[in-house]
Amino acid sequence: MLREPNAQIHLAATALVVMLGVAVKLPKGEWFLIIAAIMGVWVAEALNTALEALANAAVPGVHPLVRNAKDVAAGAVLIAATGAAAIGCLVFIPHLYAVLH
């Protein structure tokens, strides 16, 4: 899965978020939110990768229903990533504001 370009982006984002969380000394409750958001994205990415692999094995050629299924699975990853970004903003902006002011 880590060979997938999007998974590499998620890995980089995960590393940056964890480093930022350590840098601003997130309290335990906020770590729970961040970890849940990270896990949500990784679960969605894993399921998307699994669905794509199964679809490619079942129907090697182009098929409109398979294409739609892949699009929906990719959309789920986008939804998870957008939600994680929103959680990240809600958690980190007050900490970054405090550090900068």
C-alpha cells in the first residue's frame, strides 16, 4: 500500500502532524482526536487500495461499474482526509496562534 502515491502523501502528512503535535505539546485529549483522524484516513486508504486490487483482479479491463466503484472508494478517502484536515485545523490553530502571539 505504501507504494501508492496517495499513501505516500498520507504518510508525509501523518509524520508532519505528529511532529507538530509534539512541538506544540498537545494535551492527551487532543491527541485522541488527531490519532482518530489519522486512523480514519489510513483505514479509508487501505479499503480503497483493497477495493482497487480486487476490482483489477476481477475485471482487468475497463468497465463502467468498476470505474464508478473505484471513484466512490477514492471519494471516501477524500472525505476522510477533508475531515482530518478540519480536525487538524480545529486542534492546531489555537496552539499555533498562542505560539505566534
